[in-house]
Amino acid sequence: MSSDTPNAGATPFRLSKSRVCDGLQCHKFLWWRIHDKNAPELVNDPATQFRLEQGSEIGTLARRYAGPGELIDLPWDQIDQKLEATADAMRRLAPRIFEAAFGAAGSFVAVDILERDGPRYTVVEVKSSTKVKPEHIGDVAVQVHVLRQAGVNVTRAEVMHLNRECVAPDLSDLFVREDVSPKVETYLLDLPLELKQQFAMLAGPLPDVAIGPQCFEPRDCPFIERCWAAAPPHHVTSLYRIRSDTAWALASDGHETLFDLPPDLRLNVVAARQVRAVRAGEMIVEPGLGAALGALASPVAFLDFETVGPAVPAWPGCHPYMPVPVQFSVHTSRPNGEYAHCEWLTDGPGDPRPAIARALVAACRGAGSVLTYSSFERARIRTLAEHVPELSQDLRELDARLVDLEPIVRSHVYHPDFVGSFSIKEVLPALVPELSYDHLAVNDGQVASVLLNRMLLRADPATPERRAALRADLLEYCKMDTWAMVKLVERLRELAVA
């Protein structure tokens, strides 16, 4: 909950906690967030929107685990009413207040859980992650600062997050509470000055902030394209597996692109190939590519999974965010040069693992090598073998036939358009430009996972017609993923003999 309306107090803005945290990442990000509220970059994509909704649901669930308390349950924009309701609960010495609202020094915060122990209070911030992250400390520190400015005696700060070790169906230990007080107190030493600088910055023109690691940490800034529009191509940060601090140190020393790296910089084999390809402006294909592809056993199958990983585990033996396969596509080569296709998608909230395991074993039966792109599918198959014991032998045998295509590409091919990444979403447009996902209604893996989660676990969409349409779109997307691997291998075979 936040409000960025002008404040009649000493400063012209009232900043919510989330806006202050935007400023902690980057002042330019905050300036645009406040002064360009209708920017298209601020419209949440489906994955971001789902993450926010899931975080809200985790917050609601955490209240039940925390114990009885009073909820300040008012619309997000009724700031004054929230402050009044919180003040009333404080006067009555409520032992626990949820969404307790406070304003001080031009800032507004709503505390997930505020607990009273006599004259002392504990601020508890609920996070949907499975651990305390560095950015959480600044988040909690802003709350502690505002509450102390408002006269609340906060002596302890905690982060309440999901417990990675929790195993369904026993959700009694779903949450963990960690004391972060020492780290918060250290952070508070510099926070007042930072807030003063944020207010001063917002009263002036757009600040001049150079691109840097803050563009990606703690998360990708929505305004990256604005700031990076003038950045030169093949920026040093695109060098394969370069450390962020190393890349930005090189950039600050004038080595901004792959064209002007210092000659004594030690590069791994892949990075060195990348630099050669970029400087030559052409693709490099290593001689061993043909042998690597020749080792594939026919018939070759191409496998791709789609998964859901709910924050609150839905099926026995699952942990928070554990990815569970709910859909697959398999293309299998035929002697006549054509390909057979098999697909499967679960329906409803029931445990999909036994059924998908049976369908997967059948779909890949008879294939020599089963190609995937990344190690993701291998990990899912091994987990299936653990949770579907009656098919564990068949799944382990399938595991033995898996071949990851990504290392073959990484070890033998580099195209300048890869931009340091071997993700199939980067490799495919460079090597098979005629194949595109643009015409698909679902054309992104994160979006597919969100839609699957909604459809299977939330009965959304609710009507049979819309569910049928969504199922068709999801099946078409997954089918495209394996067909993309088919066309990629065909292209790699061409390159190997060129």
C-alpha cells in the first residue's frame, strides 16, 4: 500500500515505503516513478502482477500464523483514516496490529505486523521469499525509522518469510521469523541522510545517474530501456560470465565495450570466443560441432516442460516454490525426415505427477537421445522419480538418455547477437531468424507459468470456453518450444558441414 500525493508538511511529497525503496535502488527510478506515473514501463506485466498478488496472499496467510490481532482494513488511498485507526488501536494497547499505518517526516508506511511487548514494539515485515535478502534490510529500516519518528518505541525488527524446509501437506512450519535488528540498526545510521537526499532530488529536475549495477539490483528496473538507449552495443556487462563488480570496474576505467577490453584481461574459453566473434562481426563455429551432434542416438526426441511452483506447496512432498511439471511437449524424429508430436497438459488442482510421469515415459519410449535445452528438465525428471516410485526405474532410464543441447551450442558456436547469453530466447533469433513466437497468444515462459498457476490452482478462467481457449494457447506455446529445438538442431547440422 502506498501514497505519493503531495504532503502539506515541510516537504512537497509524501513517500510510501515502496517508493523510498525505489529510491534506494536508484534516484532516477524514483524520480520517474513520481513524476511520470503514467509511464508505459510502470504497467505491470502478467508475471509481475502475479508476483504482487501472491505477495499479498502470503501477507494475509502470515497473519493467521502470527496469532490474533487487529487489522487496519481500509482502502489503500484512505491514508488519514488508516492513521486514525492505527492511533486508536495503539491507545487501546492492542497486542498485535496488522497493516499498522504511520506517517512522519513526509513518509508513510504500513507495517505488516506490529507486536507490542509492554512499552516495546517489534516490526515484522512479511516476505514471500524463502530467505532474508539484502534489500529487505532497507525495507524494514524505513519502517523502523518512520515509526520511531512517530514516537513508537521499536526495539526489534524481524522478517517473516516462507520456510524452504516446509513440506506439504504439513504446513505448520510454513513461515520462519528472523531477527534482523542488528543489520537494521546499522542501516539506520545512513537512512536519514538518504531520505533527505530523496526529497531534495524529487523537488528538482531529473537527476543525472549513470547506468550501473543498480539497473539490475535488487531487480531489473522498469526504465532500463530508457537509460540504456545510448549505451554502446556489446557493453562490457554482456561478456559471458563476467562478475558484475568486475564489469563495472572495467567500464569505469574506460573499457566500456568488448572492443576495448584491456589485453591482459584473462578470459574463459567461451568469453574469448565471444570477443573474437564480436570484433570480427561474424559467427564462429568450432570444428567439434559435427562430432557433438553426431553422438546423438536416433531417433532423437525433443522435450520441454512447463511447470508451476506455488509459494504455498499444493501437493504432498512439495516445498515452497518447488517447480512441478504440469505440461510437456515432445517432438520425435522419423526415418523419413518428418517429426511425430506428443503433448500433455494436466487439468485441475489434483496432483499431476503420477499422470504426467506415465505420459512422459510413453512419449519418450523408443527414442535414442532425448534433447532438452538447459538442465531444467533433467532436474524435474529426477524429482518425479522420487515422488512417483512406481515409475522411478523408467524415469531414471529416461534421465540416462537426456542430452542438454545448451552446452553443445555454448562450446561450439557464438553469434554476436547472442549478447553473452546462451538462452534459447537469444540463440534462436540469431540462428533461426525465420522462426518467431510473436504470433502466439502465449509467447513467454514466465507468463505461461503464471497462466498455468491461475488455471490449475485458482480455477481462472472459470468458464469452460475460456479454459479451453487458454489450454489451446498453452499447448501451442509448449509445442513451439520443442519445434524451436528441432529447427535449431537442423541449423546446427548445417553449420557443422559448412
